[in-house]
Amino acid sequence: MMELIDLRRQLLSGHLTQDQSRDVKRHITVRLDWGNEHLGLDLVPRKEFEMVDEDQISVSDLYKMHLSSRHSVQQSTTQGDSSRQRHGEPCRVPVPHHLLVNLKSFTYNSIGEDTDIFFSLYDLREGKTISEKFMVRLNKNGGPKNPEKVDRLCALFTDLSNKDMKRDLYIISQVIRTGRMLLNDSKKGPPHVQYRRPYGCAVLAMSDVLQTISELKEEKDFVLKVYTCNNENEWYQIHENIIRKSSTKYTAPSTNYGLIISLQLLRGDMEQVRRENPLIFSRGVAITRKLGFPDVIMPGDIRNDLYLTLERGDFERGGKSVQKNIEVTVYVLYADGEILKDCISLGSGEPSVPEHRSFVLYHNNSPRWSEVIKLPIPIDRFRGSHLRFEFRHCSTKDKGEKKLFGFAFTPLMREDGTTLSDESHELYVYKCDENTTFSNHALYLGLPCCKEDFNSCPNIPSSLIFQRSTKETFWISTQLSSTKLTQNVDLLALLKWKAHPDRVMDILGRLRHVSGEEIVKFLQDILDTLFSILDDNTDKYGPLVFQSLVFIINLLRDSKYYHFRPVMDTYIQKHFAGALAYKELIRCLKWYMDRSAEVVRQDHIQEAMRALEYLFKFIIQSRILYSRATCGMEEEQFRTSIQELFQSIRFVLSLDSRNSETLIFTQGSQPCPGPNQAPGPGVGPAASLALAPAPGQAPPPAPGQAPGGGQANCSQAWSSNALRPLSAALLNSFPAIFDELLQMFTVQEVAEFVRGTLGSMPSTVHIGQSMDVVKLQSIARTVDSRLFSFPESRRILLPVVLHHIHLHLRQQKELLICSGILSSIFSIIKSSSLDTSVQEEVEMMVESLLDVLLQTLLSIMSKSQSQEAVRGQRCPQCTAEITVSN
């Protein structure tokens, strides 16, 4: 009861987002229904969590509401979410989470030096950081180095998915001081020389605080103890040692004070979060992104970040009695040798810098930094740019000199145009000294930067200015998060197709080799490229572009990428510009359907049928764009092409109902087309004709051309079983195109299209149980569609719907689906009871179904009574055995 009171208080406060309010209401109704059921009370019918008037809804809708309530009671909230998704709720973009981190004070700051504090999110299970760093600069007194940032030391870690929230996450805070080499030894280095040195680390398990900050709608304070590392050689893994409580490897603070931070969890897209939390953004919150991409990348989201990790190095002692104190300086240089300004970011919250100096590990020739920096390099400066790493020994003698002794480098892009791969790279170290100048960068750019580079250029002269130090190496790793640059050669070739116009057909054919992750990441660019190629030469590239488009559409049907479907919708509505594309899309789609009598390579036609919904979205939007640009020209041609396309759809569905022994590929008594004769309506080619041309082969024939180059073997029979998956794929996709057609045609016209299609389906119920189910499911989705809600369309569609229901009721097949269809029809009639056409519809249903429906009910009741009688009778043999034993 207290839980319900608290939830009610949250609703009345008015501080919840729309998603949060929906979740709270759902939780309240589940608890109320649970209590009513256990108390033996009636369940309250609700729609959208609000009570409904049972007199205003149909009995079937009331029954569905009670079923939904029972289902919610029996399942947890999480299971309920997944159940609704499975039962056909429209796809919604996943709601991201955002973690607000606010540094309030560093109370245990007895360092007496300037400090940099870095916050990041770390996944212990995978052993990697999943977010950028949030950087805070403090002065030696513990206050912000920038006075304007007082009370503004906060960051928003954005785009955390539901999967991220289930990770074994920790907030990691690393403290780097800037000052003397040794904190308590004033002799180690002069006071005017500053070194970045590791100091301490703090961790906070998200599992310990997630429930608390999820329930609260305000910031919650937490104290993080700062532990110091006992051995700097293990600094790179101090956070793991603290998490695993390896207490011998770190030193706990003498007090319980440390970093005081506040946390708050927000939900919703960024626009919604900004709108609902204006005070947070007025404080100058630092946006801290994930290292990778969020669940969904919407069109227009542009990102080009390269994350560089200084991993480790192996360096020679160089004749010294002690090991070196090595500092790495990182530069980003353009092709002309210019150092790119503001292209190195140590963390959000602070401006980018032209160079970065790593922290120094004391007396360590094999330092392991594991220091991550972000390189937000402009896309137009990426090609031709390279990274240079300069290595210096930081002396702790009186002068405190930093002596240059070596360098390494790596280009950001390979010669083929791809970027550095997301992996560890072992770079060569070249010798140099303090007098070395890098004014002529060409002197070293011609050298190999790594082993792979060396293998590609073996003929390197030995008399060079820079000699490689064979015993020294330097490791880095990179991770690219870009919507414009790729590491995939095939994808790059597609995006840059104009550079190789002679290879376009091969490039299009290789799109299937590109991973799904890369395709959804570059979805808008890929679609723009495909339609650009289509505009360039429709006759030559049209079929391959069509196949590529079908492949991408079906990729988004995969559960892994299903949440990208709204991205495709946004692209079609706001970014798609192919005003001429509809002509080729209709032609290719019709060509596939007209060859559906083929047995060979049916999978290509099935893929096209599965993609029917989005193919029609592209067709309709393309026609709308063309109509706007030409003031409605070629309207009649477009309508004719759609009508012909529906003739092909009906041809596909009618194949299952024909006799497999007498059916040949010709329709009616038309002769087979010769090599120079165009096929008539519905004519299919020989079974040996390849359906989808491979790259380099002849495309589908243009209108008026023969489908094959030789005499077709039209007498070859086809297999009905081979066509059923094709018909099933078509029927599954068919109801999804109604809303698209309604944009260009009247309700009556669309209804006529649909009636003709449903009427071409087999009228027998003996074509196989699976096909019966698919057929009825398609009819059910038609009844549930917006098209069926119009009285003028019901007048056209209801007879054919009732006809198929009548057939199945008469044979007593798939009664559950039939009852669902009738239930939906009853609900529509109830909601439209004031319309004058309702009486006509009721009479139509009575005339068509009343007789067979009563017979079906009597049969069901008779079977039920027979089963009860059988249960009540004892087996004669058992009775005899019992009698004998007695």
C-alpha cells in the first residue's frame, strides 16, 4: 500500500517525463490488478491505464482488456515489455539513459598541487572503458582552476542503453597531479619544472547506487575514497585492483573523506532531456559521449572522433645507471606539416589543445600508461594527417631538463582510403636528439611506421637521417567513432563509387559482404549513394541497386537492427530525394513477381517480398517528390504501373490454387514468347532463367523486351510447394503497404486493390496448415488496418473477408484465428454503430456466417460433451480387472 501511495505521489508531482509517467501508471495498474485478483474481486478494464466505460466498447474488446490485465499480473514489468514487442506493438526507438555526475568537492586534497580529475564509466566484466572522460581541473587549494566553473563541475554521460545499464559498471575517477616528480621530495626536480604524475584513484559500483538514483528524481550525494597506488608499474590497473579489493597493491586514505559527487539518472532523447531539465543545462554541463555509437544513429547525426590510447612502450636505458622517466608528447599534423590546433581533447569539460603530454611514471623503461585521449579531427583534414609521438626523458637533476631521445608516427588513413583499424598497433621508434627539428616532415613520413608498413616497402635506403631503434617499440590502440569515415574497404568503395565508375557493378555486388554494424552506421550515406548510382544509369545499374536496397531493408528486419527501422522512416520522410526512383523500383518488383513461377533461385524473390513494405514507402515517397517537382505530370502512367503491379501480385497468389499437373508458365492460351517477342501479362520465363542477375550479368529486361535470349521452355511444370514460402512472404508484407497507398489513391481505390488481391488467394483450405494460418493472419491484419476503419472500404472488403472465414468455419479449420478476425469486425461495428452503413454490414455478416457459425458452435459443444462423457467412463478392461481382483 505504501508503494502505491508513493507512486501516486510521483504522478501528482508533475516532475516525471512522459516515459516515466507511463511506466509508473503501468506499475500501479499491475499492482492493483494483482490485488483484485488475489482478493477475488473483479478486474477493472483499462485502456492506456485509464478506466473505460464498458457500455461504450464491444464485448470482444472488453474480453481482450481482461486478458491483457491477467497477462500483466502474471508477468513482471520487464517481461511485459518484451511481450508487447512480440505481440506486434509498433517499433519504438529505444529510450536512452543519461547519467548526470556533479563533482561537489575534493575534501581530501592534501596534495598542495594542481590536479586533474578524470571521470569515466568502466565495464568490469569486459575490462574496458565504455565512455569518454570527463575532466575537472582543480588548483592546489582544491577549487576549480577556472573561477567561472564554481558549482558547474558536472557532466552528462549520454546514450546509455538498457544493455549498458545491465553491465557491471563502475564510475572510475583518476587523479593526476601536476608538480614535482616526487610529492614529498623537494630535491627531485626544480620547482619551476612541472610533471604530470599519477596520484590516486576512486571507484563507485553502479550496482550499489543504480536503484537509489533510479527511484529518486533529484541528485543524490556519494563519497568516493581516493586510494593511492603502491607501485606505479601497476597504475594502469589500479581501478581493477581497488574493485577486486587487492589491498596489498594500493593504500587506503586515512580518513573517510574524498571526492564528493552527486548522481542523477535521466531518461529520454536529448531534446526531451534538455526540455524537461533546463536548469541542468544552464549550469554548462559537459556532454560526455560513449566511446562507441548509441543504439540508434538518426539521419543528420554527424560524428568523427578517433579515440587514441597510449598503451605502453619498451625503451632502452641508454647507458644510464637508473631507468628513465619517460614523457610522451602527442601531435596531430596535417599533410603540409602544420600542427592541427584544438584537435586533442583530454576530456569533456575542458577545451581541446594542440598537443598532449602524458603523465610520467618514475624510473620506468617499460611504462604502461593506458591513457585515452580523443582526437576530434575535422573530416576534411583527416586524409593526409598523421600522428607524431615524441619521447623525452624527464631528468630530476638541478636543471630538470626534458631531453628528446626518440619519436614514432603513424598516418591516420591507409593508401586505400580506410582509416586505422580498431586494434592495437606496434609502432617503430626512431632515434633523435634534442637538436632534431621536424620542420621537414617528409624526411620521416617516407619511413615505415610499423611492421606492416615495412613489409610493403622493403627497399629502404640505409643512409637515412633517422635510424630505427630496433630494441625499442611503442604501442597504441585506436577506436574510430565516425559516421563519415570507415575501416571497411567494400563500404568505402561504394561511398566513393565515382572514383571507379568501371567497377560499380562489382562494388554493388560486394555490399552483402559489409557487416550489419557498418551498414546501419552509414545508413543515410549508403542509401544516398544507391539512389545516386540509380540516377546515373538506371538501365545498367537499376537491378543491382534494387537488390542492394532489398538487402538493406531485410537487414533491418533482423532483431539486432530492428530498432533502426525508425531511422529508415526518418530518412524516407526527410532526406530521401530520389524523385525518379519509383519507376525502376516498380519495374524491378514487377519483374520479380512475373517470374514467380520459377523454381530456380526463389530466395531472391522471397527477399523482395519480405521487403515489400519499405519498397512501397520508397515508391510512394519518390512519386510524391516527382509530382511536386513536375506539378503532377505522368500521373496516369504511375496509376497504370501500380495497377499492373497488383496484377502481378495477384498472379503470385493465384499460383497456389492452380492444378500443378496442368499449369504451365503461360497464362490462359497465350503462346510462349520467342527470343524477340515480349511476354504477355503474367507470362513467366523458363525455369532455367536466373532470377537475380549476378554482378556483370544481364539485368532484367526493360519494358517491351523479352526476358530471355532464347526460346523459353514454357511447358515445364512447377511445384506448388516451392511457391508457398513466396506466397507466405508476400501475404505477411502485404497489409503493411495500405497506409502508403492511401497517400496517392482514394480509400475506394485502395480497397479495390486489396479486394482483388485477397480474392486471388486460394479458396481451398487444403493447401497446408501453415499457408492457411498465413492467409488468415494477413486477413486479420487487413481487418485491423486503418483502411478497414473507413465505411466505404468495408463495403468493398467485407464480402471477401467473410468468404474466407466462411470456408474455414465450414471445414472447422483455424477457428482461433477466425474468431479473432470476427472479434475485430464486431469491435469496429460497435465503434461505428452510428454510421448508416452498419446495418448493411450486419446483414451481410448474418447472411454469410450465421448458418455456418451456429453449426460450428454446435459441433464444438458436441465434441466438448463427448470428451466429458469419455472422461466419466471407465475402461471396460480396467473394470474387469478390478472385478477379478476383488
